[in-house]
Amino acid sequence: MLQLAHPPSTGNVSLDPWLQQLVHVLKSSEIVDTTYVRTPERYGAKGDGITDDYAAFYAAAQEGPGVILCGAKTYRMDTALNLGSGVSVIGMGPGLTIFDFSNLTAGTWGMYSIGTRTELTNLNANITAGSRTITMDAAPSISDEEIFMVCDDTNSSYSSFQASYRAGEMGIVDHVTGSAITTVKALYASYVDDANMHVYKVTPATVTFKDFSIVGPSDGAAIQGLNISLGYKCKIENVESYNWQTAAITINGCLDTIINGVNARSIINAATVGYNYGIGIYSSYHTEVANSFALADRHAITVSGSSTYKIPSRDTLVHHCQAFTSDRDSTHAIDAHGDSEYTKIDKCITDSICLGGNFNECIDNTIFSGATTAINIREPSGYSHVFDGNIIYQYADDYMLSVFALSGTATGGTVVIKNNKGYMYNTTGSRAAYQVGNNGSSQTDLRIEIGGNIWNNESGVAQGVGSIQVVSGAYLESVKMGNETYNGYGVQIAHAQTIKARDIDISGGVYGLDIYNNAPTSDPTIILIDGISIHNCAGNGLKILAGDAGNPAHKVIVRNATLKDNATAAGTNYEFYCQYADHLIFENNDIEGSNANLNYLMYIDNVGAVDNWGNVYTTTKTASWSLSNITTYRGQIVLNLADDGEFVLPTTVSSWGKVWSGGQMMIYQATTDAVVTSLLGTSDTDAADTDDKLCVYDKGATVGVKNRLGEPRLVFIEMNK
């Protein structure tokens, strides 16, 4: 039988029906300590919503570890309630058991539970990432299965974007031998043995908050609703918390926390815009947030370090939640700051997600974005992130997904973007599917892997200012793309040392695939485009500005591409454009274009060597090719030429080659002034002839090839320079 704290002297106590139900709930919820179960009424609480019941709850909490069971009543609380480190509170359910803190003064909390930490002796050796050993200068006052915390009050090397980001972590002690602490798990990071490094023993709060509502002042004057600091194996379940200025629910410096089925809403008014949170997770490890709803003006759910305990948050799982900002402004509903690692957002419904730090995952979420980037990655620190299986509905003039490094130093990593679906509804036409970039960062070795995504433009307006874009000077190590579909989008890649794009379909965008400035001053640039289809775009089909005059790309390979009917809008447009490369290999491609706005099928400039083999060209345009500043050219062109159709060979190129079709053949030589000499064959050099022969002739400044065979023909042209 459960014991009641201070049982009446009259003997046995008969439990009221509501208390019997709560006892049942208590037993089923696996509360750690059920030795002392007490009700606030035993200490004078009225629960009438009028009387201030703070004194009764405070007296119940002072009895020490145990559980305060509350009925279906409204308990008015005019003072912040400190529950100590081991007192749990359980009610009858949200809206039934209500803690009314509406009369709290500004700057105070509602209900909180805080553990303690005690600094141990000094370190005696550096701590190595991946090890399980912390060596002190004397035997530490900490035992097996207790909690340790290490932190550096000054070290911001974890992320230089924010000076408040500190190095540190917490975990469980496996055993202590002499002056050496052996941890249960391997340590996340390395730490230097110096005066700024501190090691603590944590004596945690271990509590459960369950089945009640907690309400702050309507003006949002009070700061936080529920707060657990330095907790261990704490639970917050089926709790509603609202009308709080800073955060409805906060955990700080906690280990192994479960937040399940909560409804957390911060107050929204002019004084708090941009500064409050629904659920705040700070400097905490192994946290699970599930089946919950959160609403705030800044971040509905935020994961970060803290200025109090100065360590990052790690191993946070947020799943099956709904999280929204109040007006879908420029902040993100679910936000993991740069001082967080191993955050996973899974199967949530939200209006936006932002991930910083390292090793994060964003999986199978549904995002309705109205005023900002739907998924944003920023504040990098040598990060690796995975975005997989998300569905994005973008109503704002912004990107579906942005990988965007802020100022600071990063050490590289991999971002994987795969199997996502995106739908753009904004009609301004000024954004594209996603952006990858740096802004004043020294990030130079980031790898981007993109594949299996489908991006749909539902706005009716061609989209695409920049899809993959580096903003200032730093270079990505590599971009890999494959099995992509872009309906109404263009794709842009900039400042990457290695680019591989395979099996991509692009249609109806502002442009097709635009690659530029991909020539860093150190490592050579390799660009491989294989199996890409680009059609019906407003501007260029495939444009590769591979580098500059001083830093050309090492090699550009384009094979098995289909470039068709682009240049639907006015401008200087090309089906294929390549400039500044040591070597271009262009083979087995199908190029078709006759739109009035098309300037050239092919435009190649400042390329050392060109190999052009197995390509098929179809056009009614006369001025179809331009080659300039080419050192070596080898290739064969296959043309679909209408009867009396004409093709213009590259200008200002001294060359020789062979032209043949329908039994007609000529081996010719042409000077840079387009003077054509027939060396061998049955074709002629007179464009006026009507003798059913192929014609290779001097057009003045260019060399023309004309089909005079009386019907459409495939015409083969082999040219060497």
C-alpha cells in the first residue's frame, strides 16, 4: 500500500476516487520513486482557482523526493515553485488539472526542478576524442554510475560563429580507478588540460511532470513555464504549457530526457516577437521529443548549448511532432543551433527546419513554408547532414532547401540531399529548388551529394535565380547529383572543385544547368555531365563557365545529354556553352534547337583541346556553332539537315576535315579566312550549284555546309584543327 506523507493520526486513509485513479496512473507511468505520495490538499491547497496555493505545494515539495498527486482542479500559484531535485507532479490531464501562474511577476519561472553540480579535482592530462578515460590529478569524488560533466568556459573552437558556443559534454561514469575516470561511452571530443577546463560531478534532479496544464500571465511577463536543469531520466508527458515569454518547456544540462505528448505554446505579442520558444533543449544529451505540438514566434522547438552549462547538445530525436512559428516569419520552427550534434528530425509536420552543427538528419518530414527557406543548414562546423524523404510545399519567395555557411571556420563534411519532393507555389519566379553556399566562411572541402529528388514548380512562373550557389570565394570540394527531376526549375552550381551530374531531367526553368567559376587556384576541377536532359527552358540549356583565363578547369566531360528547344525567352542563349577548360570531351549527345531566341547550338571558347564525337545536331538556325581560342579540335558532327538546309562551321578556325552524306563526300581544307579548298571527293564548293551535291563553301567569314541533295539528310562532318 502506498504511504501518504504525514498521514492523519486518525488511522487508515480512504483514498478518494480521483486519487485512486491517479495512483493507477502513477503505477503505470514508471515513476522512479513512489515511496512518498502526497496530495497538495493535505497541506492546505484549495484548488478553487482563487486561493493562492503556492504555500501548500511548497510544503509538499519540502517533504523531499516523492510524487505530488493533483486532482481535476485549478491551482492558483502566485510564486514560482521550486520542486527541488526529486519531486514529481502528476495531474488528471491537461485542461483538468490546471496550474494558474497568471499572477506571476516579470522575469520569473513557473514550475522548476534543478539538480546540482560540484567541481572535481583538476585534470592531469589531455582528453582524447573516442577514448573513455578522464585522468585527474587526484582521486575524484565521483562513483560508478554517477554523472560527469566536462566543459571549457572559454573555448569557442567548437564553432566560431557564436562566441557562446563552448566545448564540453556529459555522460555516465563506468568506474573509477585511482585518479582515472572511465566513462560508459566514448567521449565525443578532445579537451586540453588547462586552467579553463572543468570537470564536475552532477547530482541530478529525477522527476516526472505529467497530465496537467500550466498557464503563464496573459502578457507573457513570466519567462518559462516548466524548467528542468541538471536532470537525469526525467519525463514530461501529456502536459500543456502556454503564455510564457521565453519558453513554455525548457530542459538545460539534462541527460536521458523524454518529452512526449506535450502542447507547448509561448505568448505571442509585440514585446516578444522573435525571442521566444515552445520547447527549449539546451546543453542536453539523449533527448527524445515525440508526439508533441509546439508554437512560438522564434523557434517552436530549439536545440542548442547554453550560457549556463556551456556544453553543446547531442543526440536529440524529434519525431512525430507538429511545430510552427506564429506567422511563419524569417525564423525556423524547428531549429538546431551550431552548438548541437546528432540531431534527428523525423516524421514531423512543420513550416521550416534549420540545422547547424554536425551529423544531423532530416527524414520524412512534411514542411509548409510561408516566409522563409523550408529547410536550412547553417553555422557549420565540419558537418555531415542527411535530408531524405521530405515533402516540401514552398509558398514563400525563398528556397526549398539551403546549405549556407555563415562566417567562421569549418572543417568539411558531407551533405546528402536525396529522395525529397518539393512543390513551389510562389509566383515571383525569383527562387530555385535549393541553394548551397558560403558567406565569409573558410569552408573549402564540403561535399554535396544530391540524388533522387523531384522538384516541381506549381506557380506557373519560371523559377531559378540560383539552385546550388557559393556566395563568396570559398570552394566546395565536390557536388554529386543523380536521378533528379526539375519541373519548372533551373539548376546552378558554383565554386566546386569536382562536379558530377548524372541522369537529371530539367524543364521549363529560367535556365537549365548553369555551372560557373569552378576553378580553384589549387586542385584541378573535374566536371562530368552524363545522361542529362534539359528542355524548354527560358535561357541556356547547359552552360559551363568552367573557370577563368588564369585558372581553367582541368577537364570537362559531357556525354549522353539531350539539349532540346531551350532559349524560349529573349536574350543571348545557347543550347551548349563551355568556356575556360584545358580539355572538353563532348560525346554521344543529342542537341536540337531552332527557337528564334537561340544564338548558337554550340559555343566553345578558350578551351585547349576539344573532342567532339558521336553527337547529333538538329537545327534550322544558320549560325549554329562558334569556336574560338581553341588549340586542338577533333570530332565528328552528325546533322539533321532539311533540304537546302545549311550549317555553319566554327569561325576563325584553320581546319581540315571530311563531309559526307547520301554517297556524296568531300575532304576539304579551310583557312582562318574561311577559304575552302576541296582536296578529294564528289561534293563541290559552289553554293549556287543546284546539281544535287553536298556543298562546302566560303561564306565570307565562315565555312558553310549546305544540303543540296533534294531531301532531308543526315550529314556527317568530321573536322580537325
